[in-house]
Amino acid sequence: MSRLSLTFECQNSTLAGTLDTAPGSTGLLIVSGGNEIRSGAFSGQAQLAQAVCRAGFPVFRFDRRGIGDSDGENRGFRKSRKDIVAAIEAFRAMCPQMNRVVAFGNCDAASALMLAKGEGCDALILSNPWTIEEDSGDLTPEATRSRYAEKLKNPREILRLLTGKVNFSKLANGLKQALQPKAKPTSLAQDMAEGLASSQILAVFFLAEEDRTAQIFESHWQQRLGDHQVRRCEGAGHSYAEPQAREWLEREVLAVLRG
């Protein structure tokens, strides 16, 4: 097993990728979120790739157009389908023993996989999907209520409240938002739902319980999540940077790969 740096083509642009070689017939494609390079936040994706590779599964990561070491124009996650498909084709060509590709994406990388209808994949791991429109503001009422419910379970937060060490103006605004009626799904969330519904492939959702993006996603998807596997990581932030969260992520990814 080794780690190889390579390039592949997408729409007349040269994209950079990293392959962790392994003999397994199931491979993991890691799609980066936001404008992150393929190593991921705090090198989390590189570490995940190494752990998965050690377990016998090949792993491919890449920079989409206009990001990191890749050429071309950065058109954002909504228009990254061709990048993802090109990466899958390159992955399959480099690992001809593979007969199954599982794609993992966190945040808007999960959204991109859903918008792309999982094209070229056999299964999806969708972590903390991004459902916030650019002009929609911060938290939904459901996410705000969840946030305050968690704070009330924490003795330190209660002590801060009783001793006046909180920003009461900010608290009032938060409570006002929490009392608002349930938010309607955004058009982005609806587009993601339509894309996933048309894919007809296995989709497993990973939700970090301390992550606002995951809370907002769940408030938009409460009625739809019952149709899919949902796995929650207690105490985890958005990038699973906590030691126990990183171990959980590796374990659960491997569980999906082993099918």
C-alpha cells in the first residue's frame, strides 16, 4: 500500500488527486467540502484515507477545478458534478479491481453528491449536509431550540446565566428566533432531496450532534430521514476533529465500506 499523487482531466482542466492504494474491490472517494483542498480540515481527510487504506480499501481524494493544485474555474459545489464524475472515472481506471465505489462528503460536499444524484457511485456517505441558502441567515428555529436545550443541560452554562455572565441582548435575540414557527425547506434542500430520490442508491447520513450545519439539515429533513440510515456522533463538531469523533468516523466509514 502506498500514497500516490497524480492528475486527471475534467472539461479541459487538469485536476490533482491523491490515491491511497489497497487491494480491496470496494473503494472510497472523498469529496472535499467548501474550498478545502483534498487533505481536508486539520488534514482530517488525509488521516481518514490512511486509516481506510490500512483496512484494505483504496481511497481517492481530489481538488475540484479552481481549488488547491487543480486548474480551471472554481464554480462552487452546486456545479461540481462533472468534477466528481471525472474523479470517479479516474479512480476506477487506476483501480481496475474495484467493482464498488462509495463516496463520502462532508458539508457542501455531501450536498454536491446529492445534487449530482450520486452519479457513478454505488453508495453515498452524506455527512452534515449543507442546506443553507446564501442569503438565508444563520440558524433555523429548530436548530436554535436544540442549541439552547443543550446549553441548559450544561451546569457551567446555567452558572453563567445565574451570575450574569451572558450577553442578554444576544440571548433575547436567540430566544426570539427560537419561538419562530418551523422553517420551510430551502430550495437547495428541495433540490438535494430530488437529486437523492432519483439516484436509487444507498445513502447513509452521518450527523455530528454538536454541529449547527447538521442541526439545520435535520430540521429541513425530519420527514425524509426515516427513509435512510442515520448515524449520529455524540459530542462531535463539524469536522470530527475531536479524538473520539475521529475514531467514530473511521469506524462508521469502514462499516459502510464493508457493507
